[in-house]
Amino acid sequence: MINVSHLTKKYGRFKANDNLSFTVSDGEIAVLAGPNGAGKSTAIKCIAGLLRFSGEIEICGHNNKSADAKRILGYIPEIPAPFELLTVWEHMEFIARAYRLENWEERAEKLINRMELDDKRNKFGKELSKGMQQKISICCALLIQPKAVLFDEPFVGLDPHAIKELKAMLSEMRGNGTSVIISTHMLESVEEFWDKVFIMMNGRIEAERDRKIVEQSGENLEELFFSITEKGK
Amino acid sequence: MGAIFYIVRKTVKNAVIDAFRHPLMLVMYGIFFLSIISAVLMGYANSTATYSVEKDTRALYGGYLALLHFISIPIMLKGLSSGTSFFSMSDVNNIFVAPMSEKKILIYGVGRQLASMLFLAICFSAYGGMAMNIFRLTAEDAVWLILGIIVMFILVQMMTLMIFCLSSGHQKRAKVMKYIIYAIPVYPLAVVGIYMFTNGMTVENLLYAVSQPMLEYSPIGWIHGVIFGIIDGNYANIAVYGILLFVSLIACILVFVYTKLDYYEDVLGQAESNYAFRESLRTGNMGESFGMSSQKLKDSNIGIKKGSGANAIFYKHLKEGERRSRFIFLNISTAVLLGVALVTGLVIDQIMDGIYRTTVIYLGTTIICSYLQFFFSAAGDWVKELSKPYIFLIPDSPVKKLIMASATSIIKPFTDGTIAYLVLALIVGGQIPDIVTSILVYGSFGCVYIAANVLAQRIVGMNGNRGVFITFYMSLIFLLMIPGIMLGLMSLSNAGELSIIAATMMGLPVFIWNMIISFLIFLMCRNLLNNAE
């Protein structure tokens, strides 16, 4: 479970996130949607423990900056940042060592195969295209078998096969009880599997909806998004 | 050209406006310029004293020529590698696609580069005051020396432009040019080396060797010839080398005008890489691939193989280091340190005599080498690590992560020091405590530089302005090492007479202080890895 309570992130006087509170339960896929500059990536980085903020964030009951939280949290950044002088396989090894994972090889093998990186396993991070670098980020984050995962624009740069695999992985994670937050403004990419959506504007959550409620009202995600973000235009 | 002038005008204007929006940055720049002005004024004030001894400017001849080569050769080599440091990513995206002459755009790129280099010349003016004191120059002489550096920047930029025009898109030509550039510093080194080997390794011979007129026969030497021609009133030198410089500048311009240029493709890839590099400099997050070429891996070389938790970062760094260089901790800084230690040691060896000879050698070399280390201690592995999210995400103690991420940067100066001082010991001899202490002191200064960097990252922030960061970082280094040096001096003076292991007596307190203060800073800054901002 990811529990965010009164999260505020300021840059000088500017509030990138203004008193955000929400919960993503086990086995739930939540979408952070919003136009550019809404504060989605900032919120994701705060949850990942990368930024200073006021408020409280808990990952499965642990403070998000604690080692216990880090051990079960996966993070896929918006801009992939592989180690330029490590091979694809060595990225897996590094994560396994850093997180003290055991019996990880088979899992790493599967992830690499699913992301079609098997023929690139001995390529350096710097030799890979942006899409492939993104695939490494996904493999690294999922290798630790996280109980909570944060995706920041995960579909950008991925090829159709990788998008299909990632969607399958997301469904599997939901089945395993993993809490997932996906920050995106490509709504059609998450249309088929989202459970909950938080629509952000100007650093605030303007609307929070469950899938059932939206479907019952006959709306879809895109219509809901525009009805909120273009309100008053 | 109107659009280019517009960009230049707006860039300058907005830079000024931006400076006023960041008062801290403005204050730091103010301190920086004030310190330069005060250094120049103090140099001038001190130099007005009259001297009874004849001035000997031979060391200045050699040092100035070395400085000109030291600055110009890397610039020319960089220009050769595709002339690409001239352009930024925004130039590529906005100016390259605009309907403008490629030559005008190239002039713009070179001009901008030149402007940034002239800023460096201002920094050198601080050393002008020092040169006035040491070499008993007049203020006018110092101004000529600084002007010489500015002329050198202009000539080198023009030569870089010519090299780029001639080699762009021609790999073979580029290779030939590279060898020609390498030959420029090899020539004076060979002249000095041959003289020293044939006439003996004495200080007098060294001073004579570095001040030989034949050292001015290469293009970089021409600038030297004109400047020292002015200082010494040698009109023949001014005329000959002045004409050579003028003709070479005209030749560069003609090559530029008559070469058909098609360089966008060459520039694009490098501009992207430069963009990433500048971004990383701006944010303090250095990538590790800059200047790296791809390499093939053997199966046996794949895998980190050791480490768990925070240790994994250290072993990853070892693996990355192994891939950068066959000898992980040995690189150009090792060679430079060895060279400086040997030259300093041999010079002192010639000057000093008696029982204190070796201890003064180790004292002198340690002071000079530790000062020089600052210039090699730029971005270590740990700084590069901050550009990735993993170090923040790894579930381990922040202190342990910080120490493990810095471990390779800490080991490096100790390795360099061990090599340099052991070679020096083989040549000049010395007491074992002095040799060991010199290694420890040199290594401990590496720790202080890293600790100051960590502290500066903690206080100024990783995404702050780099100018502010560097000024703050340098001030911190100064503050952190002063108490250790004071303790060392106290230990030396308490002993009464100069000891035959004076280097040890002064060095040990410095080493102990440096290590304690560095560790304390690591401990205080453990929360650095709590946030990536």
C-alpha cells in the first residue's frame, strides 16, 4: 500500500505539489494524470524518496525514506539513466547485490527476455537506444519484486512489443497484490487496466475517481480528464 | 547575421538579469572578482619595493611557455575531435535549421567559445601579481603577459577553426593533424630534455634549457617570442614573431573563407553529448561516458562479482574503472603527479645540501603536489553516482552508501602518492618516515577535497548554480585545511631545531587532522543521500 498524506513540495514560493493526500491499496493500479506541469513527476519523485517535502508518505507502513521502504519500492524514472559502463546483465547483478537479493538470476533472465534485451545483454548502457535504456530501468525496478512500484511516463520510447509486455506485467503485479502508481498524460495507454485515477492540475488533485464509478456514469477516462482539466475554457 | 547578433545581445542581457535574480550567485561572483582585483593590487603594491639583486626571468620564460602549451594543446585537440565544443544543443535545434550561412554560424560558435575563454584570462590576472613579486616584473610586464595569454586564446581559436575546416569529414587528415598537434609540445620538451641529458641535471642547466630562444620556433612559441620581445626590448623578436603570427592568422582566415563547409552532421552527435555534459556539470551530476569509446567485452570480464548492499556501489566503480583504463587507479594524473614530484624533488635536490636535504625535498614536493591535486580532484565516481536514482533507492545506511560511493575517489590519491613518492625515494633517497608520511598527507588531502565537495553539495545543493558551488567549494577547502597546516607548523616549531624528519613532524598532524575532519564531514553529511535535490 502507498499512503500519501498532506504532501506539499515547494520550490521557493512555488508549490509543485499542494497538500496531496491519497492511498493506493494493495493490488491497485492508480494513474496520476494531468497536463504538463501539473506536478505528477514531482509527486512521483517525492514518493520515491528523491525529493524533500512536507507531509508523510508510507510504503506498506514504512516511512518512504527508510531502508525498509526502499527494499520494497520499485521506481522507473521518466528519463532512463543506466550506468553507461555496465552491461545490461550487470545492471541486474548490481541491483541484486545492492538490494541483497537471492536467487535472482532466473527472474532477471525472464525480465530481460520479456523486454527483448537478451541479445543485448553484453551491451553497455551507453550503447543502447533510449527505448532500450527504458527497458533496463523497468527490469531493474521489477527485479526486486517490489510491493509498490512507481512508473513515470513508462510507455514513452517503448516499442509495441515492450508496451504489450509491460501491460501484461502490470496486470501480473496487480494479481500479486502490488500497489502501482503510473504517472502519465497518455491516457489511452492506461485505459484498459487502471483502477483509480487522480487528476492533477496546478500541483493539486482536482479529482479522484474509481474505475467502477466512471464506468457506471458512462464516461471514459479521456472524457473525464478533459471535463476536469478544461473546465471553464 | 542579424539573428546571430540578436541571440548574442539577448544572451548577454538575460545573463545579467538572471544574475540579479540570484543574489547569492551575484555575491559569489563579487567575491571572486574582488579577490582577483585584490590579488592584482597586492602584487602591484609589493612589487614597487626596490630590489638589489638582478632579476632572473629564466624560470618565467620556461613557466610561461609551459602554460601556453598547457592551455592551447587541449583546445586544439578538442577542436580536431570535431570542432564541436563551439555549439550547444539549443544552437543545433534552433540555429542549424535556420536559413543562415554555415560560415556565419561557425563564426558565432567560435566567437562564443572565445568569449568564455577570455574569462579565463581574467582569472590569470591574479597570477600576474604573483609573477610581479616572484620575478620582480613591472606592472606593465605583467599586463603584457596576460595580453599574451589572450592573444594565445585568439590564435588557438583561429587555428582550431582552420584545423576543423581542413579535417571536417576527412578522417585521414584529422589523424595527420592530430600528430602535428602532438608534435607541438613534444618539440620544446625534446629540446629541454636533450640539453639536460647532455649537460647534466642541474638547476642552472634547467634554467638555461627552458629559456633557449629555439623554444620559440613553434607557433605557440611565437606568442612567447613577441611578449618577451616586448618585455626585454628585443625588437627583432617582436618583428619576426609578430609577422609570423599575423601571417598565420591570415592563413587561418583564408582557409576558412575558401573551404566548403558541411559540418552539421559532425557537430550534431557531439553537441548532444556536450549538452548532456553541460547539463551534468550544471547539476553536478557527471555521466561517465564522456570521452569514452565503445569497447568489446570478453565473457570473463562480465559481472561485478563482489559486493552486497552499499558495497555493491564500490565494486561497480571498480568494474567501471577497469573499463575506463586497464590500470584502474592509474591515469594521466598519476603521470603528472610523478612528473611534478620528480621535477620538484630534483630541483630541491640541487639547491639543498647536508642532512636536511631529503626531508626538505619531501616537504616541498608534498606541498606542491597536494596543491596540484586540487585540479585533478574534479568529479569523482561518487559525484557521477548522484545522476542515477539507484544510490538514493538502495536500502542501506546513508553513511555507508556515501563512503562506499567515495571509496574509489579516496583510494586514487593514495595510489598516486604511493607511486610518486616511491619513485622519488628511489632517485633521491630519504628517511622511511618521511616517505610514508608524504604518501599519507597527499592521500589525506584527497580526502579533504572529497569531503569539501560532499559538504558543498550538502549546503549549496546538487542542482544549484555551478559558479556558486565552485566558489563555495574552494572556500571550504581553504577553511578545512588551515587548522591541519597550523598544527603541522606548531609541531615543527615545538621541535626547536629543524629535524632530519621535518616532513614527518609537520606532515603527521596534517594527515591526522585531514582524516578526522574528512570523516566528521562524511558523518555530518550522511543525509545527502536522503534527497536527490
